[in-house]
Amino acid sequence: MSDAPALRPFLPTDVPVLAAIFAAAIEELTGDDYSEEQQQAWAAVAEDEGAFGKKLASELTLIATLRNAPVGFASLKGKDHIDMLYVHPGAAGQGVASMLLDALEKLAGGRGADKLTVDASDNAEGFFRKHGYVAKQRNSVTVNGEWLANTTMQKTLGAKP
Ligand SMILES: CC(C)(COP(=O)(O)OP(=O)(O)OC[C@H]1O[C@@H](n2cnc3c(N)ncnc32)[C@H](O)[C@@H]1OP(=O)(O)O)[C@@H](O)C(=O)NCCC(=O)NCCS
């Protein structure tokens, strides 16, 4: 079996493992930019697996696997908004998110999008900048009663990063 990461579409049976990846990514990869209270409120979004699964199924969700096990996921909302991008801390820094993002950009292009937007968390802003996304606007959103800042970023598809 190859050790290279692979992509496949989301299946309803993936929900528990994706909820675990979501919580672990937030807990272990966002602590430089968000307080423990903010991290807990954000991670709690996946606690209601029914609602979390519904959201994943309502968007175009891709799963990244390593040796057949899911290690990350990304979702495209409509034709031009990246809603979620999460990689398990144990698989971070190996290009998994870059692979997911490249695939979503191609799928968005296939849906007729000429640009893509994302509300990037502060820890992910550098990652998106590296991939050609430009900051447009700072936002504050409430998640489970906590205020979290993020930045709306945009990339023109077809343009060089
Ligand atoms: C952001 C996240 C998805 C990146 O996943 P990843 O698989 O580790 O990313 P990659 O390995 O594809 O990173 C690609 C490049 O971006 C760089 N990068 C990652 N985070 C970065 C940052 N904060 N600032 C600058 N560069 C960064 C990496 O160094 C890597 O560069 P390299 O290829 O030259 O080594 C992951 O850290 C995560 O799940 N974070 C928590 C959840 C989150 O905030 N998601 C975004 C919601 S919008």
C-alpha cells in the first residue's frame, strides 16, 4: 500500500472520525492564536455529530487518507467558498491540506467559480497566503458563546499565486 496521501469523496460513515479530526486539529494546532475557552467552544461544534454530518453532506466534502485512514478533510460551500479545512495534528506539515486545497480549487473551477473565498482562522492565514489568498476583511464571529476572530481571504482562480 502506498504511503502517499490520497483523496476520496466523503461518506456518511466518516462522520465520527472527521469529528475527531476536527476537535484534535483545533485543540492541538490553534493554541498560539486562540484561548483555551475559544478552542473549546470551536471544537464543540462537532459534538452534535448529527448536525456536523448534515453540514458535511450538504457541502462538497473531500477526505484525505494516509494508508486508507482519514487524516484530513475539506469542504466547498456553493461554488466559491471554502467552509472547512482540517488536518489531524499527527499528519500536519506533510502537505495534506495543500492537496485538499488544490483539489477544491479545481472543483470550484469546474463549478464555474472565478474566485474562491475562505474565512481563515488566524493560525491558517499564513497557509492560505502561501497558496495565493489575499486578506480582504477582518471578522468577529460568535461560536458557542465565544467571540473568535478570522479573516476573509480571496484568491482569483487561474491567477498565479
Ligand atoms: C491549517 C491546516 C489545515 C494546515 O494543514 P497541513 O496539512 O499541516 O498543511 P500543509 O502541510 O499542506 O502546509 C503547507 C504549507 O503551509 C505552511 N504553513 C502551514 N501553516 C502555516 C502558517 N500558520 N503560516 C505559514 N505557513 C504555514 C507549511 O509550513 C507548509 O509549507 P511547506 O510545504 O513549505 O513546508 C492545519 O494546521 C489545521 O487543521 N489547523 C487547524 C484548523 C484550522 O485552522 N483550519 C482552517 C480553518 S479556515
